[in-house]
Amino acid sequence: MFPSSQIILSPENPGRFTQWFDWYNQERFHQNLDNQTPNEVYWQYTTIHQAA
């Protein structure tokens, strides 16, 4: 959805990086995270360690 070639940090496109960052952390599955999103892994870790 967001090829890195489309990420342009410029005054004409101020929200583009924020959109990409949100997509990367909330929607993109990562092989190294057992095909979970970074947000899923973060919240699982946080929940487990708060309960301890």
C-alpha cells in the first residue's frame, strides 16, 4: 500500500509520513513478529507485564 518511494517529507505533503507510520504500526503484518502488527505485539507485551 505504501511503497517507500512514495514517502516524501515535504511542506506540500506534511501528513504523508504520519499516514505511513500509522499503516506500518497498525496494519502491516511483520514476519519477524509472527505475522502480527507492531501494535499487537506492543499491547500483548504491555498487558502481560502489567499483570505480573
